[in-house]
Amino acid sequence: MSSPHFEAFRWTRPESDELQVDARHLNRLIGQVIDVTHGVRVLLELMEQDEMALVDDEPTVLDPVNTGALRRLGVVSLQMLNNEASRLCEWVEASADRTASDAG
């Protein structure tokens, strides 16, 4: 009896791995992922630094209003990035469907 093996979750079907696609959509998403994740990481580091400053009775870099605004900016940026990735996923799946129907 063979033991079960782990398969990572995928957002796209394995058949789409062999697609020859126009890379500009993927390149745009790569740039967005790099920019947004770097920016959100910096925001989180600033907020954490301010939390530690409060514990040590030190002055903070951000006031509560700006902290909230930056937190919302991070949430919205990640939501937009998620939407763009979902759109690209749908595009890849549609391309896979077209390729399969052309072959069949």
C-alpha cells in the first residue's frame, strides 16, 4: 500500500503549466507584487517600531490617525493585488480552455 503524498494547493490547473502566454501580464503582476509587498512590509515595521516605542515610553514616529490611514492603505493595496492576481488566474484558465478546445 502506498502512502499518500502531499500536493500543494494550486490556483490554476496543471494543464496551464505548458501554456505559451504573453509575459507582459505576468511581468506587470510581478512588479506589483514586489512593490506592494515591500511597501506593506515597511508599513508593518513602522507600526511595530511605534508599538515598541510606546512600551518604552519613547515618542512614536506615527500618530494614531496616520497609523490607521497607513493600515488601511496596506489592506487596500493587498486587496488590489489579490484582485489583479485573480484576474490573471482567470486569464490563464481561459487560455488553457481555448488551447484544450483547439486541440480537441
